[in-house]
Amino acid sequence: MRLGCFRQIPILTLHPPNAPAPAAGYRNLAIVPVGRRLIVLAGQIGNLMDGSIVEGLETQYQQALSNIREIVASEGGAPDDIARITVFLIEQPTNRELIQKANKDAFPDGPPAMSWVYVAGLFRPDIKVEIEAIAAVE
């Protein structure tokens, strides 16, 4: 959470006590406070500024999260302003530790609400991951 002259109200992420706990490292619920601008991002992939695509599912996942953080930052936001991500993958990760590390690096204060969806393919055969995001910034 960022602090300035006024303390902003953070996005509240939690696990409601009357619902089952998440099956993995994410939050079940994100509540966006009144007064925030909703930012809806297009799906992000593991591409670099020069247009090249990084190799490997885990590396693409990490780069897509980095791209999301940069886009949110361009609107004055921070990682804790990301309320939800939806991850589309064409195959299972082979190294879950790298995925967990990417999540910890991207969301140091804890993960947002999150869904993972396995799909038959994405828009190009070299793309293994695409991530959509919703953020709320002041």
C-alpha cells in the first residue's frame, strides 16, 4: 500500500469464512473501494519491448506479470492495486516453484483474486501463457 498526504483505502483481498479456502496461492475475493478508477487490461503475454517472446511457459508467465505491473504503474498504480488476474495456459507448468516465485515477486503483499484456465491454444503457437488483469487505481 502506498502512503501520501492521505492514506488511500487498499483493495481488500480475503477469504470469506463461509466459503471454502482457495485451492492454491490466491485470494477468493477482492473488494475495490469507492473512488478508485477501474483499469481493465488486455491479455498480456511474455513479450519484451522489442516484440520478442521469451522462451518457456514459466518465463512467459513471469514476463506477462511484469508487463501487467508496468501497465498498472503507467496509470499510477502498484502491485497491490491489481484486484484480479485470469491466467490462460496451453499446458501445465513443469516448474511450479518458478510460478510461485513469480507470484511472490509480482505481488509482494499477497496475491489477488485469481483463476487459471487451460486452453487448447492461444493466438500463436509460441505463446504458452496469456494473463488478463483488472486493477483499481486512485
